[in-house]
Amino acid sequence: MSQITASMDGTLLNWLKNVGESVNKGDVIAEVEADKATVEIEASESGVISAVSVQPGDEIKTGQAIGTIGEGGAAPAAETKQAEAVPAEAPAQEKAAEAAPAKQPLVLAATPGAPAGNAARTNGAPPSNGSTTDDGRLKVSPVARKIAEEKGIDLAQVQGTGPNGRITKEDVEGFTPAAAPAKQADAAPAAASGGLSAPPARKLPAEGPDVEYIDLTNMRKRIAAVTVESKQWIPHFYVTTDVDVEALLALRKQINEGLPEESKISVNDMVVKATALTLRQFPNLNTHYYGDRFVRHKRINIGIAVALPKGGLINVVAQDADKVSLGTMAAKNKEMFARAREGKIKPEDITGATFTVSNLGAYNVEHFSAIINPPEAGILAIGTASKVPVVKADGTLGIGNRMKVTISVDHRVSDGAEGAQYLQAFKTLLENPMRMLV
């Protein structure tokens, strides 16, 4: 018998296999809504689903046991009955999270490098709605908490009707907004230490024929939190260079001749390979800052920003991009891009990045600067390759194919000279692309 464990934090969307059904190792048995996409959970071994301990809508944590797979045959009656009739007991840390006070507006942490989005209550008094523990903590189900966050409902004002006064999904859905106190956003923002403060308070315009309210998706909330954290705490500096891509485009054309579409290599694949190979020469840029120490990664895993059809983006990860062959990496990248755009990513698709590439070349963008993805130390921004007038070595004018590249670097980890040296080496590799195949 083995446990089914959650591979990502998120909300369980549904079980694709029921208790008593047989599964093979690698079968997708559940789906979890993570910050930016739907993540599939696979069976770790063959057998029969003998029990599940969480239901759709429940919040789960990485590594949490959410069910069990038994040996072949009928599922144990006792376990099945218990799983179907009794709500699962969450781990101690999850219970504590459920009992915690409702989240308030963003207050930045005081220590540089700490993640943005740490919530703190701004009023000292505990809520008094009858749905609290003796020490003033709210009793609320994960589903109810999620709905309250999406609707902007203060759980301290909701009366719970569940066991022992616990706030349920029905309590939140039936809550009358008019009964809620004034929005916290209307109050003066709480000043954060270190000279930083929360965004200025702004009143919502009245909803009407000319104004539409749109709730933030989990993805947009995550993007907002990460980018604010990055720009508030990471001192970015930027270095830009111009790359001659004539040889790169010629080599790509030669490689792709006669290959089926699914095997062809893109310019982005070659950029990712060059990024990784250049990082071998500059391991300091494959290092992350953690306040009182650096963490240098010996593997080079390149995050690749992928725009999603319904808006937003997600970074998939080319693992060991410096070691994997260009053709193999290109094939794996295509598979990850497809899963990301379908909202069916695997946990390994989005974990472990040590440095990132953001390529807007497909959008006719000449030049841009990208925001570093914490806790990474850098990101490359790739513009469009285009034909431009150039001055040749003999002083005459001609037509060249150029592409602008900008590196954003965390100044706590590195300095301008190293950023410039990295770009110089990256440019040399792209302009002599056969070196990537050696």
C-alpha cells in the first residue's frame, strides 16, 4: 500500500479515479489547481484506490497525503467507508492554517528578500462572530476561505453554521455584502518598515454601465505578488547588447531541413541552449540570494516564459539545459509548451528553475527589460531578430540581421562588469552557433 501525495500547493479540482478503481503506475488520478495552472497527480504505483482523504474544493499542501493505493483487488471495506463518510483530517499545519485569521491586504515583510504577500491583521482585536476558538482564531473550511478571498468578504463578519460554529461554503455564499464593514482598502495603508509602504488606498469607482468589476484569478494574484516582491526587494540593473544572428538563422535552417514539424528546432531553443552554456562560465549568475547567504546551483535549469491563451504567463523549466542535446531539449520544450497552454502541466514542468529567459521576438518587439523571478539572480529578455542597416568591417554600409538582448541582474549577487561579460560571451556563442553542437 502506498500514499497518494500532493505534488503542489493548491486546491483539489477533482478525482479522475474513484475509490475501488484500478490504476496503473503513471495514470493521472487527480487534478489540482495551483497558482498558475492545473497540475496533474499521477499514481506512483499500480493497484486500487483504497481511500481518499480530501474532496474537490479542499486546499492541499505539497507532500500532503490525500489518499492511498492498495494492492490489486477490491478496496478494503473499512477504509472505503471511512473515506466516503468522514471528512478527512488535515495535517496539523493545515489545521492551523484553517484556523488562522482571514487574510488582510498585502503588508510587505520587513526583511529584504522575504516574500511579499505575508498577511498580517491590522486590528489587534480578534473577531467576535461566534466562529472562533478560545484564542481568537477563526474556524473556517478551506473552500469557504477561498470563496471569501475571491469575493473580498471579511470572514470575521460571517456567522458560521457548521459543527462547533465553523464557517462553511454555504455561510460565505449566503453572506450579504451590505452587512460587511467598510472595505479595508478605504483605510490608510499600513506603513511597512524599511521605508517601504503598501500601495496608496484607492476607492473603487461605482459599478455601472461604464464600469465592470472583474475578480482577480489565482494566476493574476500570483503574478502581482511575485512582481511586487521582485521590484520592491531586488535591486535590478540592466545591460543590453546587439547580436548578429545571420549565422544562427542559417544553422537553424540547415538543421531543420527534412525534419518533421514536431522535431524542428526554434530560435528560442537555441537561445535557451546558449543561455545555459554561457552560465557554465559565470556560475555566480546561477546563484540565488537568501538574505544571509548565497545558494549556488550546480545544475543549470532554464525557466522559459510562456504566454497563455487566456492571458497571464507561466515559466516552464528546461532541466539541465547545458547538458541535454539541442534536439532532445527542443522536443521536451514543445511538450511542456503544449501542456502549459492546455492548463495540464506536470509538477516537474515548473519547478527547479535557476535562471530565466523571456522571449518576445514573436511579437515584433525590438527591446525590453524583464523582471527577475525571485529568488533567481537574472533573466534574459530577447527581442525580435530583424534586418537593419549595418556598417561592415570595411566601412561600407550593408544589411544585417540583428537581435537585441537585455540581461536583468540582481545587484546583491553580481555587478555591472560581470553582467556585461556574460552578455559578451553569450553574444559570441550565438554568433558562432556551431559551438553549441560540440
